[in-house]
Amino acid sequence: MMTYPNSYALLSEEELEYTTGGALDAETVGKWISTAMNVTMGVLAIVNVVNAIKKGQISSVLASALGTGAGLLTYVNIANIGSVAAQVQKQYPEQYPEEEGTINGNLMVDSAKIYFSSLGGALLGVANVGAAAGALYFSFV
């Protein structure tokens, strides 16, 4: 447990909201960060592909396309595991008693096992690994 000096005054909820510039919850901030990251990665991928095409480097184009595909598949797999985790947590609240919306290690591992044991999850997982391996291969060819 963390202890503070006697002279330390914790901020109230209203003071904290004022000092942070508003009442943004973590989910909203996370969505904005995720969107910004996705847009940035998309722009970088497009710039990389255009430069590779201009230079006539087909292996660089393939590496960039496969790398972007691997990133997209990773995002899809993580989002799907998160939705499986929400379902598992609702179905077995006694086994996963944490607050809804939080995921502990056991819930994450169990959800990933469930997701990747399904046909769709297994195919997306294999495609993700294949795209990443292809991106690495074409990066060095």
C-alpha cells in the first residue's frame, strides 16, 4: 500500500476533472488513441508502398502490404479475444469476479484458448503469422 506524507492533500473528483481538462473516461481516450494509431499506420504504409513502387522494388511493396495485413489481423484477433472475454466473464462471473470491462491474466488466457480453438480464430491466427512471416521474408529479399 502506498502511503503519502501527512501534508499531502489528495485531489477531489471535481479538482481532478478540472486539472485534467475534463471528464474523459479511459474508453474514450483509448478509442481516440487507437484511431490515431490506425490512421498513422495506414498513412505510413501507403507512403512506403508508393515509394517502393517508384523505385521498382516489388519485394518492398509485398513486405509493406504483408506487414500492414499482419497489423490489421493482429488488431482483429485482439478485438475478437476481447469480445470472447466479455462473454466468458458474463457467463462465469464467479470464476472471473473482477469488475466488468477489466481483464485479468486468467480471463485473457482462457479467452484466447477459446477463440483460437474455433475454426475462424485458428484461420485468422495462422493468417496473422503467415502475413508477419511473409513481411519479414520480403523485407530481406
